[in-house]
Amino acid sequence: MHLAIPEINETLSRLLPVESTFDGRTQTISEWVMEHRNEIKKNRNLLRANGTNNDIAILNIFLRDLLVRAIKGEMGLRVYKELIATIKDKADLHETNYRLVLKKAKYRWGVDDGSRVISAVVMYVTSDLHWDWNSYITQAEKQKEKNYQKDPILSIKNISFKLRDLALSNFSPHYAAFDLHVTRVVTRIWWLNYGFPLI
């Protein structure tokens, strides 16, 4: 069997002008990519500038994605809006607020489960990480080739590689949340091959 593997630049040049809609906004894939790259730059500036406000801003970005569980962007955005409205400084980090955020956002996985995730992440960030987000991202990037297998965040119930990688993708271009749908797309355009030997 002969497989014709497409040239990546040619495929990209066809995909980038395609329009895609998310959360009521329509842009080309190229525009979405540029927007995400700009978000990474902005978030990395948060990492560089020390301060309580930045610590909480970074935590809220992480929590937004670690709470998603199933990739449903609109759920993440609803939770995020409630997080930034409620968790503004370290004094706001208590279970009453976690439950309030999740209840207001109509968190579909349940207030109890969501609150446990938030509590566990906050415990790790305060007790083990000591709010040193920069060292956490640096460690993740050092271990990108092995997908940071021993990341302590992965030991928290309901946090998988996909969600952790989604959270990291806001701060590092080396991470992306690859789920079944992404795998299907890249397989259908022949960027990923399985089941056949490539000779």
C-alpha cells in the first residue's frame, strides 16, 4: 500500500483562512492562532511580574481549565467569569467562595466535585508551590518531551493530562489539549497515522 502524506505547509495554507465560530465570535483559524499566541505573551508577563494580584490571576486561569473535565468552552468561560468576580485576592480563597462560584456558573459536574478540585489546587499552590508559578511553568517546559508525567497537579482527582495540558497551553506554546476530536481531525488530514506502517 502506498500512502501519500500531504505537505504540511500546503495543508496549513488551506486551513488558516477557514472561519471558525466560538462563543459567538467568528474569526479565521489564523486569527484564532494569533489571538492565542498573544494571550500566551500576556500570561507570561503575569508570570514575570511578582505580586498577589498576578498570583490570583494565574490561579483563576488554571482553575478555569482544570475544572472543564469535558472540553466545553462555554462552561470554562462561565466559570472563569465567576472566578474573576469572586476570587480577587488570597483572602477570598475559601470553600464558601468556591461553592458560590460553581453554583453561580451552574457548574454541570457538581458543586461538591468542583469545590474539591479547587481546594486541592489551592492547597498545592500554597503549600507545595508557594505561589511560585514561574518555577512550575519552567519545570513543565523542561519536561515537555515526556509531557511532565510527574506533575503533582495530575494527582488531583478529576484532573487528567488533557485538562492540565489545556491549562498549561495558556502559558506555554509547548502544550495543547489533545483529545479524541483533535486526533480525528489530524488523522483525517493525514498528519497523524496509525494502523499502517509508513515506509
